[in-house]
Amino acid sequence: MNILRPYSLSCNYFKDELYLSCIIYRIIKKEIIRLNKYKTYMIVNCLKN
């Protein structure tokens, strides 16, 4: 039983790490999309004037 415990612990840790990196990736992706929209908006505005 003691032999298996560190493994399950590391497995949980690994899952948490994956979850965290997934959240971070989502946030970054959202920000990039927002930035791209903003940049496009600025360029269009610039061309209009």
C-alpha cells in the first residue's frame, strides 16, 4: 500500500499541473484573441481616417 501512495500522489499532482496549464492556456488564448480584435479595430480605424 505504501508503495502505491507516492505514485497516486504524483498522479494527482500531474493532473493539477495539467489543469493549471490548461486554464493558463485558455486565459492567454482569450487575451490573444482580444488583442487581435483590438489591433484589427485600430488598423481599420486608421485606414478610415
